[in-house]
Amino acid sequence: MYRVAIGSFLIECNHLGGVPAELETFERGQLLDGEEVLKIREGTVGGMLQVLGQAEVECLPLAVASACSSGPVRSEVYDQLRESILEKLAALLPLDGVVLALHGAAAAENEIDPEGDLLEAVRTLVGPATSIVATLDLHAHVTGRMVESADLLVAWETYPHRDAVETGQRGARALLAMLDGSLRPTMVMAKVPVLVAGVLGQTDLPGPFAEIMEMAIGMRQQEGVYSTSAFLVHPYLDAPGMGGGGLVVTHDDLSLAADLAGQL
């Protein structure tokens, strides 16, 4: 039976204004650990647990922290949540896999790239042989640290959002495919320095981003393509390297992943 750790850190932040996120901000949203995590039935984590629960997997809970949009997370709050996840992870080693529900547009007073920082720390703990999958919002600011630290990233596909459960299921299926050896993920992210307001960012046709999302989904029909994600970066961050773009995961085909990500 595979041993898989599951957790979450979900918040979208605004560098340009808004009330900073305190611990109470997460408590008003969702702040759980232990067996309470395994009881979640909704949202991205709920989707992950649905799929993993039907496989020969021992699900091991980390922490789940989710909050409404805000200003940056207070330094001490981010440190506390980060430490909680990593301490629980270290106590569970060794593991076959880790699956995390992240946002991708979080910010902390002391860390401009919390998701990249968290994935990097998880990779350091579990080592190179453990599979790491993370789900992201389609408004994520996808950084090099995220891509380098995770084996596979996959994003929500609807805005307004209505596919949280389905995205969690996709992330969990990808992890299972890696564990059984049927997927050797090769991932490329291509970006352009473009910021787009949400008013034209819907994913239902007609609309410019809807056309890009349709293009991304259509690419999955090509042989060797496992997953595709299209991103509109959250425009209210103030971080280096921002931009939208495409992320493609293939079955061990770097040139194909790079070509398709570049097209997106």
C-alpha cells in the first residue's frame, strides 16, 4: 500500500492593498489537521481524497489551511502554518507521494513566493524519489521554484470557479499514475509578461481566455500529452517574473512539452 501525505495552503493575496491575513482569517475559512483532514468531502482536497480512497493508498494528513482573499499573510502566521505542514510531513517519512492543494497567488510579508517556498521545503524533506503533485488556481503566479520542486502541477480550468473537486481528482490520478509507473512526467511552463484583469478572464466561450483554455484542453488529444494548464496570473501581486502562460506535462517528451507550452 502506497503512503501518501495530503495537505493544503490556499489563499489569494493582494500586494497593493487589503487587510493582512491573520491566523483568524484562516480559522474563519478552513484550518484543520489530523483526522479532520480525512473527513473533507468538498473542494480540491475532497476530490483528492475521493480518488485516493478508491486506490490502495494510505492517506496521511498534514494540515489544511484555506482563507478568503486578503492582503499578504502576516509573517508569523505563514511561519506557523509552514512549520505545521513540514513538521507533520517529517514525522510521516518515508513516503511514496505528497499531494498538495495550493493556490499559486499567495504572498506573505516575509516570503514573496510561499507556494514555491513550501514545495521546495517539501522536496528537501522527502527527497528526489518521492512523487510530489500540486494543484493550482488558474490565476497562479507559477514560479521556477514551483516547477523545479514538484513533479506535476495541474490547474483549475473554470472561471468563475466550479471545478475544485474535479481538479483535486485530476491531481490525485496523476499521482497514482506516477506511483504505478504508467506516467513519467516531463513538465514545461512557458510565460509571457502580460497581466489581464478578470473581466475578460472567463473560461466560458466566447472570450479570449476561453479560447486559450479550449486550445489547452484540445492539446490533450495528442499522443504523449498527459496534462495541460492555462494560466492568467493574479494581477494584484507585485512580484518578479509575473505573467500568464501555459504549462504542459508529457510522458517523458521534453521537446513536445516545450513546443506546446510555447504555443499556449
